[in-house]
Amino acid sequence: MDISQATKSLAALSQESRLATFRLLVRRGADGMAAGEIARRLRVPHNTMSSHLATLVHAGLVGSHREGRSVIYRIDFEGTRALLSFLMEDCCQGKPEVCAPMLDSILPGCCTPTDLDGERNEAPAR
């Protein structure tokens, strides 16, 4: 990842609703979630959520696919890993191999589907 793409990805996450969306999708893992359900859980209007999701897709952090009449969004593990790797590449006095085990342990292994029924709804600022 180059600095231009990293800046785009970080800018996408620098808005409260988009960051909440990204975090929700991280918790959902590979299963992802329908756009309407994301909007409902985060209490964001559907048209606003559509714009936020488009920004996250354009930043390479989220992907989507159609299932019937729904569009399912999920974390783009490759893009997210690239961003984390970019942020950590100069760690430990220029010895990125020291941080490699940490990066290997967080993506994609940690991202498994979870049951969100007991989860509190987050209500970010719009």
C-alpha cells in the first residue's frame, strides 16, 4: 500500500458513522451484513448509510456482493490487512518482522461471524 491509498483509507475511517460501520462489519466477519440492517443497527438513514458504505468500498476497506434483493457488505480483509501493515511497517526501529506475528494473528483469523442479538446498538453522530 502506498501513502496515497493509506490516506484514503484513514480518511474513510475518520468519520464517526463510517468507523462504527467498519467496526460492526469487523465483528460480523466473513458473513457480512445487509446494508439495510447496518443502517438499522447504527440508526443511520438508509441513503446516508449508502454514501458511507460507498466511501468505505472506495477506500478498499469493505466489499459487497448481491444476494437476491440485498447487498451484503463485509470487511475487505486484504485491504484492511494492507492498511494495518502499512501503519506498522516501520515498527520496532525498522524491523517489521518483529510486528509480523501480531499482524498475522489479527487478520483474518479473528474475524469470525458473531451473534449480534445481544449486542448494544451504536448510535454514531450523523
